[in-house]
Amino acid sequence: MLLLEELGLEHPIVQAGMGGGIATAKLAGTVSAAGGLGTVGILPPPRLEAELLRARERADGRAVAANLLVPFSTRAHVEACRKARVDAVVLHAGFDRSLLQQLAADGSLVLQTVGTADEARRALSEGATGVVVQGIEAGGHLVGVERALDALPRVLGVAGGAPVLLAGGIADREDVRLALNAGAAAVIAGTRFLLTDECAAHPAYKRRALNATRTLETELFGLGWPMRHRVVPNAATDRWCSGDPRGPRAVRLLQSFSAPLARLPMSITAAVTSMQRVGLPLFGPAAPLKGMPDRLIDASPLYAGESALRIESVIPAADAVLLLSGAPAGAGVDRPRRLAAANDRVRSRTIR
């Protein structure tokens, strides 16, 4: 499958669907309008549907994707994607054959995030359109176990021609060139789009990511979602991860029993976040958003990949698409005629 043609993309650039309100319609719609694939991150179903519809309006008829975190996803999330006529869905953090097949039955292309060839084989056997191979250098929650470019050839070897996208370590157009030359159909960038004007992350969160000198793979922010994640340091990690970057053993043991909390309404997660304190190591996975109290910067996860160490500024999301693709300035203003037919296909396919 030629993924770019199927989705009508001008550039092989996908914006990661950072959940919990970080990547909403403003970011996703802008990325899609600029010729990449914008992705709305998981939210409670009514708001997810609303943000997807707004993203489609901003995208000017171009494809829009949703990101669903498997532990938190319900039939209502699938219905939200269907009502919004979403073009693609990226599943992350686990496998759910029923969820995948429901999305595919509604007409969406479904991509599954994997870290190994065995996981890629499983995803494709369960009906995924393609896979996203995530490297360990990526920000956010990690399924990757080695660097992205090391994992890519093994995943390509079992993909059987299905599209394989690469996530992790994408900061500039040279990173994109290396990924495409190695066989990736497209790249997925998270931190580069975290550091854009349209991203809803707290401004102080963005400043911490820009000024970071290192990132940390930890399990500290795992209440309700005990999974490895990559962050930039803050007061919470300084206090609780000095002996072990994963966090205190007792805290991780408690978190291992907290997984059922993922099935509670997502609105409860926001309430828990507002009560977090550096001195009490009970930290949930929600990142700080614009408008939240400044103190949460040091008591919440500041997700970012290793690429943060090579990014120097917050820029408009459309400029980030052009920077990654290597397209000349203004390339997205007058659309090339060669994309008109592909865009017509996308519009007709999404009217269901």
C-alpha cells in the first residue's frame, strides 16, 4: 500500500497523537492542512469526537487521524472516530483485536504501534493496515526496546509489504531522510510537534523540554497506567528517581495493582492530576496543559523524546511540517495539482 497516496498526504510526516489534551484540533488540523497527517490524541469520547470534527474543519478536506491508547479505549471511542469520519487510527500501548477490527469495519486505516518484529507480526495478523515501529528514544509511553533505526529493518522483514512508519528521534529533515532511506513509509514526530505554537501543553512544560540536557526513562508517573515512559527531569524525578530511574520499588509495586483504574472515566485522571504533590509519590500519567497551575510542572510527567536535546525553538506547526519534510517555505500555500486526485479520493472515502 502506498500510504501517502491513500491518505492524500503531501509530506511523509505524521504528528504523534499526544493524549489527554496535548494534541487537539488546533494542532492536528494545522498539521493536516500543511500536508502532513495531524492526529488528535485520546480524550473522553464526546470531546474526542468534537476535536476530530474541528480538526477536519481546519484541515481543509485533508486526512485526519486519531490516537487511541488501548488500555483506556472503549466502544464509545470507536463510535467517536466513526462519527467524525476519521481517516486513520493509531493504536498504542497494547493489543486488542476486537478494537482494531471495529475500527477497520468503520473504514479507518488502522496502524498499531510496535517495538519488535514479533509484535509487528501479531498486529498484522490481527488485521492492522500497517505498523508504527517505535524506538526507545521516543518520548511518552514506550513499547520500543531498541533504537528506532535498529528495529526498523527487523520489522520491515515481517511486514510483507504493509506500510511501516518510524517513531522516535525525529527532530529535523535529516532524521526523516534517514528513516525513509531505511524503508519507512513515513515518520511520526512527537516532541517536534510538542514544541509548536498550536500544541496545548503548558508553556512551562515546553520551556523545560527546550532547555533539557537529558531525558529519563522511568516508571514514576504510572498510577493507573504502569508502563515505561520517557520524560525530561523535574522536581519529582529528582526526588524519587535518584536511586533508580524507574522510581522507588514500593511505588512501582503499588502501581502494578493500579491498572484497573484505566477503566475509570478519563475525567477522573484530570482530578487526580490536580492533587499531585512532589512530596507524595503517587503520580498519574496526565501531563500539564495550558491553564493548569504552574506547580504541576514539577509534579506531573513532562513527556519528551531524546530529540528534545536537538530542538531549539517553539515554532508554528505548519513550519514544523516544512522543516521535517525539507519543503521550501510557502510550499503549502498553493497545493500541487498532482495531489488533487488523491484529495478527491480521501474526501469520497470519508463520506460514509
